[in-house]
Amino acid sequence: MCRHRDANFAPWVPLQVAGSPAARDDARGGGGVAGNVDVLTQTVIRRPVAEVAAFAGDPTNAPEWYVNIDSVEWRTPPPVAVGSCMDFVARFLGRRLAYTYEVVELVPNERLVMRTADGPFPMETTYTWEALDAGATRMTLRNRGRPAGFSTVVGPFLAAAMRRANEKDLAALRRRLENPG
């Protein structure tokens, strides 16, 4: 498990299930999941699933296809595995963000789930890979979490900005893998 840099950092809090008491409270303005962000984007990449998963699932490669990620430093030795921790530095909405991701689930060639162990707000990122045929893969990128601080103020715009960024990132990944060199 990653060691937190900030003792006051609020760890990941799962989103409420639709129909739960907290979700019903939120619908009435009672707190619940107000301000949650849940962005799902996907693309089809004309490469085999093993190749897409190997490249996209290696955090070292993130700066090559995530427009806003400047750097990734491993806290634990590679390769990626459940319990791996990496420090990311990114730019988003004109701000510099530093955060630590911990891998919490890994099913090779199918699914990778990372959660922030430290950073501006609790966030979970999920990659899924689905073979469409021998040479094509559907990759889905999902980001969800609960913004805090500055991010709460821009909450209504945050999901739209994340969606635009994720669409650009998946397009860059598709170009990188379909046109190597």
C-alpha cells in the first residue's frame, strides 16, 4: 500500500450506489454524491488486445499518450501489479496537479484499476480492454471521483473538461499504436 505524503489526505471514498439512502439524499440536495465526477470514454484501436493493454497499462508510457501528464515516477518497482504505486505530475485546467496512484485491480489484457492514494481529490481510473476481433481492441477509460477544494467550485465544468481531455488522450493512444514509428 502506498504511504501518504499528507496525513490530512482523504482516502478514496466509493461513489454511492443509485437508490441508496445517500444517493436519495443527494437527489434532494442532502449531500450524498453531489459534485461527483464520472466520465466514461472509449475508442477502437486496430491492434490486438495484448498489445494495447501492454502499452496503455504500463504507467511509464502515460506521458506518451496523455496530453496533460508530464511525468510518472515509480514508488514501487515495475512492472505494474496490484499494490504498485506511482507519482504522477499533470496539468489540468491551468493547474499543476501532483498525485499518487495505487493499482488496486489488475486482470491482464482485461482491466486495470488505479486509485489515488494522495493528491488533490479522491479519483479512480479504470482501463478496460475488449478484443473485437484478432486485430482490434475496444479500450474504455473511466475516471470517477469526488472533487474537493478548488475542484468543487468548477465542478459543473470538470466532467466536460475531463471528457474532452480523455477523448484527446484516447485519440493520441490510437494514433501511437496504429501508426508506430
